[in-house]
Amino acid sequence: MSSSTPHKMPIIIPNVRLNDGHEMPIMGFGTYSGKPEEFTRMISDAINAGYRHIDGAMFYGNEVDVGNAVRQKIEEKVVKREDLFLVSKLWPTFMSPLLVEPTLRQTLKDLQTDYLDLYLIHWPTAFEENMGLVPKGEDGTILFKTVDFVDTWKAMEACVRQGLVRSIGISNFNSQQISRLMSHCSIKPVTNQIEVHAYLNQKKLIEFCRQHAIIVTAYGPLGRPGFQKDESEPVLILDPKVKELSAKYGRTPAQIALRYLTMQNLPVIPKSSTKLRIEENLASLEFDLSKEDMAILDGLDCGYRNNKWEWALKHPEYPFNLPF
């Protein structure tokens, strides 16, 4: 079957088991950076294709659109709410413990749901609150706030106990931050969502998370094409070795990049606005890469991080100062 053949039946997506007993589909649909007017259609296309895991965040500014699209699919009886795995993230301006629950409740209202399946601390770096999502001083630099993410986490745990969210996790945390959180939590994080792709394969952090029964979810699994700042930054899906494997397997470069991750049991959240690519990304689950070809892709690692989180370079909790 060629990658562009339309699927009569949605592809069955395997789940990964989280440390709290819940399950998360290994293929999710990312909702970062799209045109608001396209969102309802994109999510409709994704759900029709078989996606059930939808990854969002308050910062993306589109949770109302996502909520409308999901409600529409529920009303059309394409899915029930319990078929879906809805994810959102707590932005750094809301990390004060008193703000966690009201912020989550706003997300629930926007998504038109009573509960989230997964809520993540978006970054370990707290920002000043009540000044918009990107609070800047007169010199244009981001204003930080002293909030311990352990205190934020305790407020997240309270949201689990209230039934507002089923599972909680983290995003963009390094090994040291995870260790500290693990020694203070009563509910373990189920996932650490980080940038992972063949150019940044994160083997050490993945192994570290596995030792703590934390699943790593890969954002930017295609190397974030379109987010390169200039021509000096590499584009994974244009890599000659990826293109070679694409030709060998009769699959798109994106499908090769995604399968490399899902074969390591890493959930991925690719984003696309075109129906064909939305379906093609899902169809990456239909084939396997050989051990030798997995090793070729392992060899592409060059430590290229597209999302360097420059806003918080001087923050005491900036996560990327450590090797992993």
C-alpha cells in the first residue's frame, strides 16, 4: 500500500501504559502553531483518520478552537469523550500554586470537557504573573518569578485528587530536575515531554526517565521543519540518509522519522495542517524499520536542539545547561 492510499478503516493506534495504570495512544496530534480558522478542520481530519490523542497547551492560544472541533466530532458520534486522550500544559506564568487549579479550570472550559487525560508543567522555569503570557521588562527581557516547581507539582497533585485531571506530567525537565521532583512527589509524573528526533535522540534522558518509570513523549519528532532560524540549521526530513531510507521502504521521510521513534516505544505528537500528511503520519505505524536501519538513524544524532528556550537562558531552572 502506498503512503498516499486513503484508508477505509482508521488505523488502530497502539497505547503505551503509564505508571499510574492509564494508557496513552503512541501517536498523537500536535496543535502548536496553526491558523485558527484551520483548526476545526485539522482536528476533524485527524479524528476521522483515527487520532485519539490530542496534544495542546493554553500557550498555543487555540484551546477554544480545539474544544469546538472535539465537541463537533462528539456530536457527530464519530467519537465519545472517553475515546479521546486530551492533553494540555500549564504555562510558566501560572506556576504559583494558587494559580494552578483556576488555570486548569479555564482550559477545561475552553476545551468543553470535565476532565483532562494529562496535564503537564510546560517548562520548569516560572515567569512573572499578571503581565500576559510573555512578561517582559523595559529592556525587553523576560521577567522571572521565584516559584519552586515542586510547589507547582503539589498543586497539580491536588487537581488529580479532585478529578479534574487523570494523569500529570512534566515537559522540558532535565535529569536533575526530575530527580528533585521524584524525591518530593506523592504522585509520580507519568511522562516528560521533550524535543526528540534523530538529530537529538536524547538516549541518556530517555534511559534516565525509564529508570523512574516515566514515559518520554517526543515533540518535534520531525526535527521541527519550518522552525529553523537560518540555513545553517539542519532539516531532518531533508537528510540524505533519511531520504535513502524513504526510497528503500517506499515511505515518506516523515514516516521514517516517526517510525524511528515509535519503534522505541516513544509516543510522538506530529502536527500537520494538510489532510494527506495527517493520514501519512498515522500510516507510519504500518511498517517496521530493520535493526540496521534503526542504527543508521541513531547515528544521525548531532545534538541539534531546535527549541533552545532562549527566553529563559538566564533562569536558575533553565533546563538545557546539563548534558541531559
